[in-house]
Amino acid sequence: MKKMMLLCGVLILFSWNVISAQSSKPAEYTSVAEVMRDEVLHRDFQIQGEYLDKENGTGFGANLVAEGSGQFRVVVFPGGLPGEGWKRGDERILGKAVLNDAGDLIVTLEAVPVPLTVKTGKGKLSTTFEDDVYSFTKIERQSPTLGQSVPKGAIALFVDGKASDLFERVVVNEEAQTLWSEAWTKPFEQRSYLLHIEFMLSYMPTAKGQSRANSGVYIDERYECQILDSFGLDGKNNECGGFYQQAEPKVNVCFPPLQWQTYDIDYTPAVFDTDGKKAADAILTVKHNGVVIHDAVKLAKETPGRKKEGSETNGLYLQGHGNKVQFRNIWLKYQ
């Protein structure tokens, strides 16, 4: 009887822990339609985004990053948005913003001694500071390679909602005609290639760090070009565009979640001699949303999470990591 009671107690505790873990997992939204159905989510989502001061000619850009319940992280870029005027090492102004009952943002910036009241609406942000009026317009940038057609001689891996037979594991989002993360292919015939891939981050305003739309593109199933909702972050090697633990992107050009983004990756594999000793490192050039973020970077070893370096040929792995990142228009061309 005592054993039975103890067993029941353990099962109850286990069930409670599972339910608690599930309920504490941040909400994840995979389409704008989902977000639009919730008034608070919709309000914050409409404010989040990239902004430019077009009217005053200051060249200032800004990122507003939603963090849930009317809370925002603010990054101001003197000189323009990342990849379009602002580059790594240039000055940034960091801050926080809270949406009040009147629909205004109360913005506190590190470099400004007093909070600013920022009016919102119709894709605009406007404020007055030291008798000067600043007006920012929300923009939605688009990668110049977005929707790029499969070139002659290239292999369509996942195009128009259809997966190639090269995929070993694939789960299609039939409604959106996209591919969910946690997918992989059979080994490719050749090791050097140009890969084009388009991806969309989930909207997870209350998630933090590595829990925010985490995935990765594993080239040759060895070298992970990280995918993460890094909108407004520094651009470290474990954030979007980084090669995990080895190389950070030249600039963080991650777009906000629920916008389509692109990677264009030129891959030259590591070289091994007949004794299995490495003679040359793998070399990768990566464009993120059309901007070169790695220029012939050499990777000293594989990144964690999949396969070790070697001379054999592998395929492509799109990491799951517990989040519902989506992919489309994936093709490669042997070099």
C-alpha cells in the first residue's frame, strides 16, 4: 500500500512538473493572422519594427523590439539601419520603452537625460527633444535575393511547397506551403555548392535569448549558420548569422520576426589527405538579406550539434531546437 501511495505521489509530481514546464514555455506565433486575432499582440506587433528618420535628414535608424505587454527594447542607430549606413563598431543608443494608456511610448534612452513621450500611429513615431521634432517612419526591408528563381542547372530542394526526394525527413506546413524546421536531406553528390534558403522567424515576444525562434542551417551537416530572433541584438556568434562558437557576422541584419529573410551561402569544404589529416579549413561566404556577413571565413572545426568534420559528403540539416521556424525556396547549385 505504501509503495502504491509513493508511486502515485511520484506520478502526480511528474505530471505537475510536465504541465508546469509546458505552461511556462513562451507563446510562439507562426503567422501574422495568428497575431492579428489578439488585440494586445496585434498592437505591440504593429509598433515593433525598423524605423528611419526620413523627414529631418538625420539619417537615424531605430529598432523597436517587442518584449510583451507593451514593453519594448529600443536601439537607435546614428547613420542608418544595420547594413544600410550603420556598421559594427559604430555608435548605438540603447533604451527601453513602455506603452501607456494613451497609446504613447514612454522612451528612456541611455544618452538622453529625460524620458521622451513618443506618439505612435499610422506607421509613424514622433517626438520633440530640445525643441526639435523627430519623426520616424516604419519600413519593411526586403532581401534583394528574396524569391530568387532556381537557376539553370541548380537542384530545387524545396520550392513551391514541394520537397525534393533528396529530403530524408521533412514536415510541410500545408496551409502556408512552407517547410518546418527539424528537416534533413540525404548526402549530396558534390561537396562545394551555392545554397539559397529563405526562412521566417516565429514571433515570440516574451521569450528571451536562445529561446527566441531558434534554429540553424547546418552546411554539410557540420557547420551551423545560426538562426535566431536576433532583431535588435549585437550579432554574436550564437545569434542570427553567426557560426556558433567560431565567427560572428560582420553586421547583424536580422529582420523582425514574421518577415521572410534569406541566406545565400557559398561553401567550399575542408580538405583531408589520404591519412585523414586535415590540410585546409572549410571556407564559407554568407549573405544575409543580401548583405555579406562572412567573407571567405575559415572554420577551424565543425560546430556542435550534428556531425564531426571528415572527408565524406553529407547533406543539409535544418535544426529544430524546439521552435517552429519556417523555410521555403531552398535550392543549391554545385560549384
